[in-house]
Amino acid sequence: MPETRPRPEAARVLGLAEVTSRTTFLKCMGRTYTATATGNGVVALCDATDITRPVPLGTARQVAPDLWAVHSARGDELLHTADLLPALAALREAFTAPR
């Protein structure tokens, strides 16, 4: 007999354009991140897993209505995206990469 429970809907992807000046907290990859719009089309992204020592990972700057350029804290341009999670993943990878 087939299962009759409703299937959960796919999770909606949070866009960078949805981040406001009020800090957004996200859990991803076992860590806690924050995203805060700082004005002029810029979103600051931090790793806040250790609340006593948040780590600035970088920023996303809006370059088109649906496109953001993501830069590491060292200023390296990593990718263009409209979605928050790919931006965080790229920033975390750049932060942990050997220098």
C-alpha cells in the first residue's frame, strides 16, 4: 500500500536581497552564520559559531538586480550569486583554505 503522508515541500532558498539591517542568523554545515545589510547594497557575512569571537568572512555587494559579487575578508572575489547559502559556503571554504 502506498504511503499517504504528505511529502514535505522543498526548502526555500534565502536570497541575499532578503537580508535586512536586522541581523539574520543561519545554521548551515554545523555552524552558525550571520548576515546583515550594511547599506549601499552590501551584506556583511560572519561566522558566529563562537559567539564570543565572531569571524568576519566577507561581503556580498549587489551588482545587478538579481546578482551579487561575493568577496572574502581578504578582498578576493569568489563568485556571483543571488542566494545566501552558496555565498556562505564559498566564504567558509576561502576562510579555511591554506594560505
